[in-house]
Amino acid sequence: MDILRIATAGSVDDGKSTLIGRLLYETNSITKDKIEALETASKRKGLDFLDLSLLTDGLIAEREQGITIDVANIYFSTPNRKYIIADTPGHVEYTRNMVTGASNAKVSLILVDARQGMVEQTARHLSIAAMLRIPKVIICVNKMDLVQYQESTFEEIKASLTELVKQTTFEGQEVSFLPISSLYGQNITTKAEQMHWFTGNTLLDELEAFEYAETLAHAPARFPVQFVVRPMTEAYHDFRGYAGKISSGTFKVGDAVRILPTGQESTIATIEKFETKLSSAQAGDSVVITLSTDIDISRGNTLVLASESNAPQLKDFSAQVCWLDHQDLTPGKTYLLQHGINITKAKISQITERLDVVAQTATEGVDSLKLNEIGRIALRTAQPISADIYAENPSNGAFILIDEFSNSTVGVGFVQ
């Protein structure tokens, strides 16, 4: 049974936590004692209905304020597949959490309040979904019950967002629209009689029908070495293996490989997984690879196919970045850049442009990026990194920037 990772996004009080709670409730993913506790908590708040948002708002501050602050991972399943949902905050100051929560998602649920329509956070979250290359984006127009389930309201919001989607750089991604009421469960798991004019699927049907064609197995082969295995036992006194998870592509026994950054070459002798020898392994497999010759390989090195003539070794490159720190990003500053497990110093050469997420226009010649702003930068690293262009190989094209004094993550970048 496969696992589908989903991320929610939206502005404040758009109903993300309630939507997730409704999915849990209607798929029978909540135990009886939790439902009873939920009924008691809802009555204590003076409500005559189940406040399903309490299922996901786990922090005391979240419950007191009625907002989501931290990213919560929620698990549920149907007979067809398992789901992991990242419930991310809507406040603009927590945009960094949305980026984190959506980084591994295959589906993004972007909620819009039917009374408010598109707001700045909607445009920001659409930009982030496009930047992260999330394969499927479902724009859920929520709280349709508060606008009397009017088709005209939904169509008006859909038209304005369709125009924004056209301006946003969605490449090979599927974007759809869905009118819902998470409070009353309309179009969540069952069709809404009040919205008979909508002929599309329910949200759960959309999720159940979604098939993500895994393309990482066909991307350039990358094997970051996590650990050098030397048992030093009598049975394995001369064993030397390299453990890690294949991030992209496929490796086969007999393949000639090159080690980055040293450039040394060898041939794959064996591929082992839980003491089972394999003839090949592909993206997502955690394996131990042994080579036909003993060469100097350390944690942090990357194995690529020797036949690949342009294996990446980047020192001067450009990247799109989402800035996550209260202190502005300015040219000339030095940070720690972490790509995979490797960390090196990086200097920001220049900020080439800043993106206006609402107008979807770029401003060139800017001298800073502020908290939650998205822009394009040029940077130079002290040591080369084995990173691919993110659009071509997402598993190996992202990095983070770290403040070397506070050790805080201040930016997330995507190689261009």
C-alpha cells in the first residue's frame, strides 16, 4: 500500500485544521475515546458541534488562540492507500513552516475562504507550490456554507485564481478547484446536495484517484554516501561497503561509477539490502554498495555513473530562495550552505531579482530580501557541491542556508 504525502496551506482561519479533522472523522480514523474527548472540549468552548480543528492543534498556544503555529503530521488511511498530511500554519510569519511541511508533499491543498477570495497568502502559497514542483495542487474554496453555497461566488474566485495560476510558473503540475465546507463535511468524502451544480469529485475521491508517476528512477543516478561500513569481524575482516539511500536514478551491478568530488572511478561489485544481494537498485532504496577496488570514499561523497560526462560540481551558481529570517538577506553576507549532509561556506554575490507573489512580476536590482520574500540570488561556495538543477532533479537540487553564528536556518534554496 503506497503512501501519499499531502501539505495544507492557506491564510489565517481558512479552515485547514478543520478540514483535516473532517477527513480523519469521516474515514473512521479517530478512536472512540478521542471523539468523546472532542465532544467534551467542544461543549467546554460553548459549541453545539464538534470542533474538529482540536484534533490537529496540539500546542496549548494553538488551542488557546485558535490558530496553527507548528507543523503537525497527521496519519490516516483508506482501504486504497495511506496518507500523511502536514498541517501548516497560515500566518505570514510562519511561512517558513509551510515551506518545511510541503517539501516532501506530492499534493498541496490550498484553502481559500469563500468570503475573502484570493489574499496575499494565497498567492504566496501558490508560488511556493510552484517553486517546490508539487505535482498536484487542489485549491479548496472553503466555507461555502457562509456564502449560501452560491455557484457564482465559487466561479468568481476560480476565475481570479485561474488568472494567477497562468502567471505562476507551474511546469507539468496539475491544478484543480473544489468548493467545500469542512465544517459540515460538504464535498469532503460525500457529494454536497447544496452544491448540485458542481459535477467534479469529492476531495477524498481526488486524493484516491491521484497517481504520481515516480520519475526519480529515471533521473540522473545519485548515491550520497551516509556511512562507510567496516564490520572488522572475523567473517568480514576486509569488507568495505558504502551505505546510503539512492536519491535518484538507478544503479546496477557492473556499472562504472565516479566518486564526487574526488573524480576517482571504480565498478559496482555488489548491491545489498538487508543481507539480500540485488542486481539493481533505484531511487528510494536504502542499500549498501561495494566496489571492485578499494578507493578513498568518505561520508558525504556522491556516487554517479561514470558515463555521465557533466556530473555536477557547482561553486558559482544561481538559485531561487525563500528567505526565512527576520534579518534581511543582503549581498556580501556569508552563510553556511548545507546540501544533503555536506556543509560549506557560501557568499551571496548578488540578489538578481525579487518576486512579487501577488502580481507575479520580478523586480531586478534589489539590495535585500526580507522575511518570507522569494527571489533569485547568485552565490559562491568555498567547496563545490554535487547539486543538480532543481527542476531537473528535485531530490538533489535543494539546499538550506544557515546563519553560522546563531545556527538558525535562514533560507531554503533551489538550484537554477
